[in-house]
Amino acid sequence: MKVTVIRSGGFAGIERRGQADSADDPLLDGLVGRVDLSLLPPPGRIPDQFVYDIDIDGTTTSVGEAQLTGPLRELVHHVLDSGG
């Protein structure tokens, strides 16, 4: 399973990307299993907020920083910190 996260927006507009693959990352399956992308609301329009584009094996969504809580926050930070 591959997970890609792209963070964009913010005051400076600097993009940050990360990608992880469960073949190389044993923690990834557990983190993904706690997240349901279909339940996430679309990002609200808040000036200068970060927006996260998340792709889990072809299932994609975008969320605003305000919606990035709990297990989703853990997953996003794990993927961004792993680089890729």
C-alpha cells in the first residue's frame, strides 16, 4: 500500500511532499486502518491555512488543517516525516 501526502498553502505557499509504502514501513498499515477518507469534509476556505492532499492507493481527498485531527493527523505527519 502506498500513501502520498502533499501539503500546500500556508502563508508562504511552500509545498511539502511525503510518500510511504507499507512494504518498507510496518507502521503504515495500522495508521491507514484507523482512517476513513470518505468521512472527511472538504477543506473550508480559511486564509493561509495548509491544505493536505492525501492519496491512499488511489483513493484521494483534500482536507484543511482544521480537519486534520486524531488518527488522520498521525498518518499525515508520519508520511510527511518519512520523506519519500
